[in-house]
Amino acid sequence: MALTLAMTMLAALGPARLAAQHAGMMMMVTPDPLGVTMDRMGSGTTWVPDAAPIPSIHFAAPGNWDVTGHGFAFLYYDKQGGARGDEQVGSLNWMMLMASHSLAGGRFQARTMLSLDALTATSRGYPLLLQSGEAYDGAPLHDRQHPHDLFMELSALYEVPVTKTVGVMLYAAPSGEPALGPVAFMHRPSAMDNPTAPISHHWQDATHITFGVLSAGIFTHSFKLEGSVFNSREPDQHRFDFDPIRLDSYSGRVTWNPSEQWSLTGGYGFLKTPEALNPTESMHRVTASVLHGAALGADGQWSTSLIYGANSHPGHDVSHSVLLESEAVFNARDLLFTRAEVVQKSPEELVLSTPTASDHFTVGAASLGYIREVVRFGSGTLGIGAMGTVNVVPSTLSSTYGSRTPLGAMVFVRVRPFVNGMKMMGSM
């Protein structure tokens, strides 16, 4: 269902863009404040390298609106091995529209991002060994990745220059992302074709869906300093409504794009009682990331991300995580992606049934995947892919997981915009 919806949306946007072009409407009228284009936008108010944008479709709409569309859909068979493994057939999907308009010398942007994960991957989410975070039916989820909420984002962003070199930004969202952490995994060029979330997700970019965000910042062409007040409570298991909105936590982030190929960030956040199952326990989080992107030939790009995240709970040692991932779109047909990560997780996060003296266990995962594009339609492309994962746990957990190296695998069909959709459409 979701796959069909995404295919229909992508196929429809291409003809809409051509129709607008033929009508003489294709000149984009929204300003790019200080030269910061919409293609630099990641999730929330994050930036990605200019040289490796997320694949998207741009077209003009009546009333001098510029519209950008993103969308991914995966139809998958997921098999996770070992004593805690499971298998599932389902779909992961999201769709985003951003409508931009000039306003008082700046750029106003309204956004919506929607997902039907809870319908197509179940309310418990999909099997993913060593994953942790959020809850279902009053118990913590483990070895599964929770689904996204229907309203992943509903927000407004305004950016305006105040001098020739400095601008200010304001971001407000009943559902959105505060200034904390790197670009969310589904918006990172280095991870966009990987269907699974990192097992370090709740150390790095888990606040990308937050019910209540207000952010403000200053920026230049290459530098941005921003802060947020937001709701740190993790979304509940009811994925089709809005959770109670509150502003009880705060964060700050600095971003530097020194060239078209690089984007560097560092951030800190105080999260007041983020977990419903531990309503008295707050958290401090520190994150840092380095994103690199470069073009590969006429149709490809190569993107790599190095990300660090750490959580600190009162009465516990600081837990750390490191992730390295990369994706190479070689040409119009072939792409390869990989991810390796190490994270420290507590016995409570891993939901161990037997007592343990360890405060944290160091676990890891390494994945390699390949996609072959088989069908092009309008501005979209359909690919068939496969991914294998080797997970690593300490010897003290080998009996729990059935092995020190339990394996996982996924085969899937993926639909998204063509990586250079603007070039392709312009040449038709």
C-alpha cells in the first residue's frame, strides 16, 4: 500500500514539473538566504554537504510557491538470526513536502513529513538485533526498531538575512526536530538507501521526532549557531495522533560547512525524563558528526558520515557510541552502502532477564548492502536490493543471543526519486 502510494506520488510529480515548465512557471522565485539553498537542508534545521544532496523533486506551484518533494519506500523481507531473532515482511516508508515562499526579504517554508510505518511494519516495528529504545504495551522494546509516527514532521521555518553576511532563523513545530544531533539517518546521504536504523540511534539522532519544538539561530553562508526548547519525551506507541506538547528540555548545536564537500556539527542537549517507563530519570546528550559528499560522474555521488554520541544518566557511567557509514551511487544503475557502529548499552536497555554486575555492554554491528536500479519512471527509480549484517556481542551475552556474532539479512524493493532528478527532468 505505502509502496504504491509513494510510486504514484513520484510518478505524478514528474509530469507536474514538466507541465509547469511548459507553462513558463519553472523559474524558482523563493530567495536562498545568503546562498543557503534548499538542497542543503537535511532533517529539521540540519545541513548536509552541498555536493551530495538528498534526491528530491523541485517544481513551481501557483502563487509563487516553490515545492520540494522527497520520498522513500521499502518493501522488505527481514530475517534476524540467533536466539533473539525474528522475521517479518513489511514496508518502511516516508514522504515529505516542503513549500517555500518569499516573505519580508527572506524564505518561509512549511513542511510536512508523513509515514505509514505503523501500518506496514506493525506497531512494534521491525526486527533489528541489538536495537533498543521506546516502549510497547508497557515494556521496553528490544531487538526491534520502533515504527515512525504518522506525523514525523509538521513545521514552519523562516530564514532572513539581517546583513549581507548574517541571517537569523526561526523554527516552530508541533512535530519536528530540535537542534540536537546529526542529520537524522533517513535524511543522511550516506544512509538514505539503507532501510534500517542504526543501533546507536538513541545516542545520536533519536530526537528527530519530537512533539513540541521551538528553535532560533544565526547563520552565515557556511556557519550556523542555533538553540532549541523542546519536548524530550519519546513518542508513545499510538503512532497516528499527536502526543502532548511540552517544552521542558533544551539543546544547542553549531554547524560548519567549510566547503561544498563537508558539513561538521557538534551539539549538547538536556533531556528531561525522555522515557515514559523511567519518568524521574533525565539525561544529558553530547553529539558530533562529520559528513562528506562528492559527485561521482554524471549520475552518482559518494557520501560518508562519522558520528559520535554519548548519553549520561544520573547514577550511571557515560555510555558512548561511534558510527561510520558510507554510500556510493556509482551510476544510474548501481549503488553500494555500508555501516559499522559500536555502542555501549545497559542491561536495562538490552532487557536482560538475568542480573548482571556490568553497567554497560559494548556491542556492535557491521552491514553491507547493494541495490540495482531496474525501472525508471518520471522522476523516480525502483531498485532491488539486499543487505547482510554481522552483529557482535561480548562473550557474557553469547548465550542470550545464541552466538557472539548473530547474523541478520534483508532483501527489499526500494522506490525513491532519481538521485539527479533535476538534471534528468531538465533533459527530457
